[in-house]
Amino acid sequence: MTDSANGDAMSTGTDDRRTNEVLRSLVSEMLERVREVTRRTSAWSAEERAQAEAELEAIMAHVRREATTERKED
């Protein structure tokens, strides 16, 4: 790949990241939850851990749906 090809690919990804605010927000929420699980997992009961995992799974499913939804070009 040439540099210009890489630049074009990067610019497309950057444009999508900037225009898809819903996806960006969901990914931020997902990362926040992952960090929380990582920090606090040893202090949680089995029920709390299961709840956190279920919430994280739901956020990831939402991210997946949003990422695969076709969008109209502006």
C-alpha cells in the first residue's frame, strides 16, 4: 500500500469516527465499564460480577448493532 492509500483509509475511518457520535459514545461507555470491571472485580460478589458482565455484554451488543447499521451518505 502506498502512503496515499493509507492516508485515504485513515481519513475514512477518522471521518466515520467523527460523524458517528452515537457509536463513539457507546464505545466510550463500553471502555469505561471495562475499566471499572478490571478495577473492581475482586471486590464484587458473584452476583455483582454477573450483573456487571451482563451490563457489559448489553453495551457490546449495542456497539455491534450500531457499527453494523447502514447509514445514508450526506
